[in-house]
Amino acid sequence: MILIDAVYINNSGGLVLLNYLIDTLESTNLKVYYLLDFRIKNKHSLIKKTNSTLYLQNNFIKRVFFYINNACNFKVILCFANIPPPFLVKNAKVYTYFHNMNYLTNQNNLSKKKNFIFKVKSTILSLHIPFSNYWIVQSSFVKQEMLLKFKNICAENILIMPFYPSLNNLKSINKEKYSFLYVSTAFPYKNHKRLIKAFCLFYDKYKIGKLTLTITNDFHELYNEIILLQKNGYPIINLKYQTSEQLALIYKKSQFFIFPSLIESFGLGVVEAMENNCIIIGPDLPWIKAICIPSLIFNPLSIESIALSFENAIYGKYNDTVSLTNNKINDIVNLFNNDND
């Protein structure tokens, strides 16, 4: 039996990828046990009655007791949120999907308190490294950063296997000229404040263009700032939360996808945008260069540099975007299938 341990996944891109993994596994004949966060009980993909599901609070102690009582039942374990099992499971092949760069760097605009918490978590992770046989990451950049941070991981045990659901609805839709899109939550390292200031600087000069964002009112300060800018005449569209079908249409309509994030393990939005033929404008940082060659790059710490990328975009001063990634979900399922025999 295969265990998918996703007890620490409950929102954002992690939940998108978890649902995609569930959909894929449920289309096979593999026998799967899902350990899930109780907060996604009505939010995850459909699981067959022939497979098992247990919902837990994302609590370290509860997770330990689950492994004490159940670890011997599994041949393959995938820990879906960075942390391997709490102890060595000798009878199972263990894979850990690592996707949170906050464990590896503090260059993320988070508060000192939050970075201290991630430093503690990183220490805990380092103690758990011997309990995972392999690590699955989305890009060569994450692999390099893991090897720099954790000296007790072997390079051959880190597998670069990106996977992501397609948002291409296959319909041909005309792009809206000078339309810029950024699909992302508003965590500080996502760099929305500089992006918005840069767009306003650009718009004050040229009076053309439109910037579309997806900021929920959970991020009160930024949400209210956008409302104020809208009242002052800036063409900033805030779509808040969107379904995957709605997002696919938005990607199709947008000419440019601008992604100023300071740190990413992958950048799912960039991949989704490339699938829908958006021109990618991105930061001059290694994380994005591991998944594509952007059409335009900028200094993500400079409002003026970001504003200049808007200007170069409307004047057509860019090359074609080149994708450097592809979906390996079938390779992951084959790994589990072979180890489960």
C-alpha cells in the first residue's frame, strides 16, 4: 500500500498540486492511504471508497502516533510537505516532496519572527533527513539550494520531477493588448507592493495597459490599497479567488504574465502562463531561469526596473519565452508502482 502523507497541506499551490496528485493516483489501480489535514476535508479531489483517508490536525505529536501505529502497513511513503517521517520506516521506500524555499533562505521579505520559526523548522528537517530515501523537487534550482543547505543529502537522491495540472482550455482566444497578469497570493516575498508601484509609475507616463491580480481580502492592507488605486483611476483589476476554469480563461486573454516573486521552488503560475501562450516577464533570479528563459527580466528589488519592463513590453522589445520544464507526473506514479510491487 502507498501512503500519501499530506497532513501539512491545506491551501495555496500545495493544495493545487495535492489535488492533481490525488486525481492521478485515483485514475490508477494503486491502493492508496491518504493522511490529510482536517481543514481540507471538503476541498480535496474525490477519493474512491476502495482507498483509505484519515484526517488529522497538522500536529507533530498526532503525526508521530500515526506512524507508530501504521508505518508497518506501507511499502511506499510520499511525504508531501517537506518533512520526512518522524523515524526510520525500514520496510518502506520513502520519498519526500520538498517545495518550501523558506526552509533554505531568509531572502523572502518575511518578518524576523517568521524567519526564526523557519530556521527552527529547518533544524528539525535536518534531523529527519536520514528518514527519507529520496527527495522530489520541481527544479534544478531547488536541488542546488538543498545541497548547499543540507550536507547530509546525496545529489543522486534528489530527483528533479516537476508535476502540475494543465490549465490550457484549448480554446483560441484573442489576447488583450497590453494586458499584464500576476496570479499569486500576497505573501511578502511575492513582491506585490513593488509591482503595483511600478505599474502605476508606468501608467502615469503612458496611460495604457491593465494589470490583473488575484488578491483576497485576507491580505487587508494590499487589498484596500488596490481599491484606493482603482478609485484614483488606475486600471488594476483584482479578481480575488478564481476557479481553475476561470483562471484558464484569464491566462488565455492576457498578453503578458509578470512574476516578480523574490523566491520560489517552482513558480506554478509561470508554467500555467506558458501553457496559455503568455509572454513571460520575470525577475533576474536563478529560480525562474531553471524553468524558462523569460522574454524580459528585471531587478525585482527596483521599482524603476520593473516599470521599465512594462515599457519594453508595450514597445515589443523582447524575445520569445522558452520553456525549460515538462510534466513528470507519470514518472512519479511509475516510481510508486514499481516500489509497490
